[in-house]
Amino acid sequence: MTITPLPRERRATLHFQSWVRGFAPVFLDTEVDMTRVREHQAAALGEGHRYSLVTCVLNTAARGLASHPEANAAIRGRLRP
């Protein structure tokens, strides 16, 4: 059995994969009704303003975190921040 050396550009990926095996990542998924956002965008466009979906999502996330600061948390310990 011959072991071929790992290319330099793949070493960081291999290091990350070996590091990430130490914990189980958590993925959250949800569906969002964007009807009112689209209506707001259309109304704002009629007034000469233009808002992207990213702007609306960031605004909503910021307001949610401001209302619920405990949701803005990080796990400390073995994991990198």
C-alpha cells in the first residue's frame, strides 16, 4: 500500500475536518413567510427606496437579538469561539 502525500492546499481542510470531529454541529432550519417583506419592498420601491432581502433579514435578526440578548450566545470551552 502506497501513501501519497497530501497536497499543500488540502492540509488546512484535513486539519479542520479532524478538529471538527470533536463535536457535533447543530443545524437549525425553518420556513419563513416573506409575503409582508415583499409587500414592504414593493411599497418602498414606489417611494423611490430599494431594500434587498439581505437588508430585511439583517434588520429582523438585529431587532430579535436586541429583544432577546440571551439568544446571542457562544459556547465556550473546548470549541473555538
